[in-house]
Amino acid sequence: MKSLAISRPLLWLVLALPGLWMLGRWAVTPKLYGYGHIVADSGDWAAWLLMATLAVTPIRLLFRRHRWAQWLMRRRRDLGVASFAYAAGHTAIYLFRKASPDIVGAELSTPYILAGWLALALFVPLAITSNDIATRALKRSWKRVHRLVYPAAVLTFLHWLLAAFDPTTAYIHIAILAAIELPRVWLQRRQRVT
Ligand code: HEM
């Protein structure tokens, strides 16, 4: 029972549930839950999972002797890949709605859309190297590649800020991100780890 609670397939099932819920509502009640809802919700989940991924390192540094913190550290890549999956789904919904390369190309000059594409471009190398084969092949460079997550996070939150009609929610999330990142930098300096 305990091993089921910590199993990877169960974690993935839990991570997939919000996406299945959104797709189900979009398919069954498109008038009540339309493009505006699904594009915002998928963007939110991509950003929340990104924040969860970034929170793993400071949690591990604070609670390194706790088994649950070690388990979380082993699942950090899964959280990152899930964030990418929601971001990719979010982009696919946008592309499906626009349905024209000309419109998509023209919207690239909109600052929030450009920030979104740049964030997604930085996520691609992270997602394709988030597996055991790439980790072994890249050796020490793996950490260097994965530092791209920080500019990707900055672009993601810039995208959110610029996209929002009322930026309050975006500012609250930026404050939470700062509350995750500042202790990380401080703890890593104090414990002399990278
Ligand atoms: C590939 C490029 C991307 C495009 C074209 C795109 C497009 C959009 C659009 C059309 C919106 C809705 C704006 C509105 O309410 O009018 C949006 C919002 C949002 N996007 Fe993106 N996006 C992209 C990448 C990303 C990525 C990579 C993330 C996160 C990892 C993300 C997270 C968000 C968030 C959090 C919101 C705000 C949702 C809310 O208002 O609650 N987007 N995006």
C-alpha cells in the first residue's frame, strides 16, 4: 500500500487529472467552458507545476534528512516534464484556435505572445533531457543545461503579467516565486552546493 502511494504511475495519474478535467469540460460543455477558460487554466497549471518544480530544491536543502524530501527530489524531473506537458497543451490549444500560420506569425509581435514562445523554446531542451539516458550522457553539463529553467521561469511570469487584464494574480505568483527562489539562493550559498 505504501509503495502504491509513492509510485510513479500514481503520481502521473494525479498530474494528468487537471488536464483530463479541462479537456472533458471543453468537449462536453464548450459554451460554458470555452477557449478563454481552457487557455487560461492550462497556462495556470503549467505555471503552478513550474513553481512546484522550482520549490523542490529549497525544500530538499531545508529538510535533507527527511525521506519525503528525498522522494520529492527523485520526482523533481516528473514535475518539470508535467509543467512542460501543460505548456505544450496550452500552446496547442492556442494554435488550434488561431488555425492559421499567418495569424500566429503576426501575433509574434505581441509582447506577451513573444514571451510565451521564448519561454516554451527554453523548455524544449529541458524536457528532452529530463530522462536517465540524457542525464548520463550529459554528465556535468546536465546541470548547466537545466539552469535554463530560471530564464524560462522569468519569461513565463513576464508572459503572464503582460497577458493579464488585471495583473494582481500574476504579481501574487511572482511574489511566491521570489519567496521560493530567494531562500534557495541563500541556502545554496550557506551550504556551498550548486
Ligand atoms: C508557446 C507560446 C505561448 C502562447 C502562444 C501562449 C498564449 C497564451 C494566451 C493566448 C493566453 C491567454 C491570454 C488572455 O487571457 O487573453 C495565455 C495566458 C497564460 N499563459 Fe500562455 N502561451 C504560451 C506559452 C506559455 C508558457 C510556456 C506558459 C507556462 C509555462 C504559459 C502560461 C500562461 C499563463 C500562466 C497564462 C495566464 C492564465 C490566466 O490568466 O490565468 N504560457 N497564454
